[in-house]
Amino acid sequence: MEESRQEKNPCSVIILAAGLGTRMKSERVKVLHPLLGRPMIFFAADLSLKIGAEKTVLVVGHQAEEVQKALAGKPVEFALQKAQMGTGHAVQQAMPHLQESRGAVLVLCGDVPMLRPETLHDLIRHHDETSAAVTLLTTHLPSPAGYGRIVRSHSGNILKIVEEKDATEQQKAIREINTGIYCFDAGFLRTSIASLTNRNVQHEYYLTDLIEIAQYEHKQVSGLTCPDPDEVMGINSRDQMAEAEAILRKRINLRHMRDGVTLLDPSRTYIGMNVAIGPDTTLYPGCYLEGKTRIGSGCVIGPNTRIVNCEIGNQVEIRGFCFLTGSRVWDRAVLGPFSHLRPGTEIHEAAHIGNFVEVKNSVIGAGSKVNHLSYIGDTEMGEGVNIGAGTITCNYDGIHKHKTVIGNQVFVGSDTQFVAPVRIGDRSMIGAGSTITRDVPEDALGLSRVEQKNVEQGAKKLFDRLRNKKK
């Protein structure tokens, strides 16, 4: 039914995003402030796509080039409002883009990120069913001070919006307020928007004046109430942005829990909008999952772990205090605690990456272990390798990066340095404390130790000399 309605009456969307947002106390325009790691304006732009709008026009003003650059690649057209002279004036700038539009025109705000597509579908449906020229999305607030009040007739039709400063005591008692979100008949909007005037104290063109125009033309003005005031909350300050992020995060966490993910403390778990998590995975408190991260089923993600743009397989255990970015971890691998995977890393099945180990742009083969205090960079490591504590691949000569290749079933003793480029053959062994500068063949033992010398009474003589100096 919804698809057939959209085929007959497609909708268009105007997003108002020209203001600076002075209450943010920032040099950055408000709609570019990040929310859940994405610019705030993305929420309105994505919402337009989700409802199937045939055209989306974004009205820009302050820092217009930066806003356009942020939305590069999205199917959005831009209209420039050089001087901000009210919401009606902003819509006037968008209308040249909508001369051929049919059906409904939604007007959204770029600073209202929590609006759901289901609410807009309901608004359009209500607009169609009432054959209205304009339909407002309203909500009820327990303390509506500062908002425009919705004045309805006895039959429920909207008569007007009264601003706080103009309201009588009786009107101030009204708790239904204007959200600034509208649905217009495209034909009515085209013919009436040009007739707006700025004959008011602020000398601005108000979109709300279209309600009076519709009433004067004996056209229907309708309203739909949003039951959740948080959904239509606008963001004007940093504290409101924090409130919005908390609400959005709660929605995301609830969705994952309903899909079978265990969050031991949802209030301290941070999951990005584009993150996917399989069922029976457990997240400990303090987890940050960001970007396009994908996590399989049956995993355990330990406390205070951050994962950004990674692909994690099934039954993976990531112990606490790890940081992973741009990496892939295969099934049944174990990481941490205190592991750091940098971009380009692949950890294959059942491999172990342990305490204070950093891996960068490397492949760690199935069943291999790098458990303690090591750095592995630009390395191709085979299966069943054991890397001793303190091992380092010296991959950078100050100008270029070089590769270390370690074969299968290699045993590397503690405190080894591989000076790349170097190749280590299958089943070979590297003695502890070695600095390897040449290739090691298969089944060979690589050593580079300086011969040990024991000086008889050497320690006693040294300490005696030090004590005499102190006297």
C-alpha cells in the first residue's frame, strides 16, 4: 500500500540548514557538529532517502561550501540562502528546484536528528487523508514555555500558531506546540510562498504565515501529533546534543539487544549506527564500536575496548583495553588484553594476539601466537608460529617500509629483532636475543648472539670500585 501511494503521490523534501547555530559557541556551523560520529545534517538527509523522496533540496547558508562538501555523493540538491531572513525566506530559495514536483512537500529541520521515517510516513498519510493544504507535525510538552502554541477549533482543525510573546494566559496553558516540521501540498506551496511578507517586528518571512493564507483561502489545515517529544527535539546547544546522542544510542542498543546481543551495561556501551553484531555476542561495559564494524556471533568483547571499521568473525574473544582499527579478525581468534591492531591487519583463525602487542599492516596465520610485548609491522606470518616476548620487526629504515616474511611452524625466541627485508623459512628456530639481518632457511637455527664471557670476581671488583668512589 505504501509503495502504491508513493507512486501516485511522490513526495519531495526541503531541509532547512542555513543557520550558524550561535548557541553552540563554535566556529563550526551547527549541522556539521558530529552526532554518533556523523555530521548532524546526515540524519535529515538519510531520512529523506529512507522515505523515498523523489527530490531533496538542502537550504544552506553559513559555511555553505563545507556543508556541501560533507554531503558530497548523496542525492541532494542545494539552494543558497545568502541572508537568513526567516524560515519562509529559506523555503522560497528552495522552490526553483521543485517547480515540477507533485504530491507532498515535506519541510524538515537539519538540527532535528531523532525523527523516525515511520513518523514521516504517518504525517504524509494523514496529509493525504485529510486533503490538507498544509499539515503540521505537533507534540505535547509538559512545560511548553518558549514554543509556539497550536490553537485548534472545536472540531480539531488547526486555526493558528501563537508565539509565546503574543500568547494570552489561556493560550500559554496549551501544551501542544509546533515542531517546525510541515507537510505541504506542492501546488499550494508554490502559489502561496511568494505572497509572504516581512511586515513584522523581526522583518523576517515566517513559514507559519502560510497557515493564515490557507485559512483565508478556505483550505484545510491539519495536524498530526507526535507522541514522543524527544523524537522532534531540535538541537541548539552542546547539552542538547549530548541529550540527543544519549537517546539515539539507547535506541541503537535496544535494537541490538532485541536481536540477541548481550550488553552487560547498556548505559556504558557505545555502538555506531552502521555497526552490525551477530546474536549471542556479549559486550562488556565501556565498549566503543564505530564506523562500518561487523562482529559475528558468539563473540566476547571485553571492557573498555574500541573497534573502528573492523570485521570480526565468529566466536572471537577480545579481552579488555584493546584498540582495533581497519582490521580483520577471523573465527576463534583471541586478542588482548591491551592489544593494538592498526589498519591492514588480518588475524586468522584461532590466532592469539596478547598483552601489549601492536600489529600493523600484517597477516598473522592460523593458530599463530604473538602473546607478549611485541611489535609486528609489514609482516606476512604463516600458521602455527610462536613469537617470543619482546620481538620486533624493524620494518622502517627512515625512508622506506620493508617486509618480513615468516613461514609456517616457526619458533621465535624472546627479544628478537627482524631487520627487514628478511625471510624466515618453515620450521626454523630463532634463538632468543638475536638480531636477524639475513634470510634463515627452512629447518635452520638462526642465531646472532655475542659470545658470553664470565669475568671471575668481576662483579665484586666493580662494586668495590663504586663504593670507593662514593666515599
